[in-house]
Amino acid sequence: MNLKDLADRARELIGRRGGTESAREDAEEVRDIAGGPGSLTDKAKEAAEALKEPGAGESTRRPAGSPEAPARPDPERRPGPQERKGGRDA
């Protein structure tokens, strides 16, 4: 399999799962599960169950009574042009 075949296969899989936005939502959902309470085994099972349906759905998979993962800022995120201070628009 060459690089072009690999890229085509990746595009096909992403398309079948609902596109890049759906993949992004899936990744965020798995990140929230990984950062939440529970054992590694429970988290792995919950993440596998979450990925069966494309896109982040309502969090019906969390056990009753478990707290939601707190929203945390993404350390990799860079500010957009509107958020930068001292930009051309400021």
C-alpha cells in the first residue's frame, strides 16, 4: 500500500463516519472519558461504546451519578485572529 492508497482509505473512512467534524467530536468525547473517573478498563469499555456511533452524542453512556468531566482549555489551541491582542483590527 502506497501513501496515496493510505490517504484515500483514510478519506473514505472519515467520510463514512460523518466527516471531519464528526471525527473531531468523537476525539473530544474519548478525551472526556479518559479524563473522567473510573478504572482504565471501565474507561476503555466506555470509549469503545462511544465510538460505535459516529459523532459525539448525548452522554448516555456515563454511569448514573458520575460527574461530568470539567471543561478545560485546550493547551494546543492557538488564538484566532479575533482573539489576538494588538492585531490589525485592534
